[in-house]
Amino acid sequence: MIDLPPMTAPRKRSVTIEGHATSVSLEDAFWRALDQQAQLAGQTRACLIGQIDRARPPEVGLATALRLFVLAQVQAGADAASSSQHASA
């Protein structure tokens, strides 16, 4: 049987992007990951979301872009850890 992490329904939060208020629905795990990435970059979560919003293609929704950003960061971390393990072997 697969071991799943704790799951929550998406939670809608208001964010201001370049002076415009909008709301985004994401699961708590994604909100936490965005907070962590923003902290690592030395910026606010709203600033990070704004950067992701500006970089996303217009046909991709903001919530999707945020989830894919978090996934890419997790994968990059896993790739870096794997490379580090191979280098030390």
C-alpha cells in the first residue's frame, strides 16, 4: 500500500500582484512550499507569486503555475542531492 502525506482540500487565499488583488486556491503543502521558497530567496510570498505570474504562459492558470514551480524546485533539490551523493562515492 502507498504511504500518502497528510492531505487538505485547497484553501483560497488573497494575494496582491502588482497592485491587483486576486485569489488562488492551493493545498496547504503548496502554500508552505511557496513560503519556504520565498524565504530562501529573501522575498515575500507575494513577490514570488508575482514573479511566477509574470513568467507563466497566458494559457496556464496561476494555481497550476504555482504548483509546477513548487514541483520543479523539489525536483531540482532531489537532482542536486543525487549528484552530490554520486560525487562523494
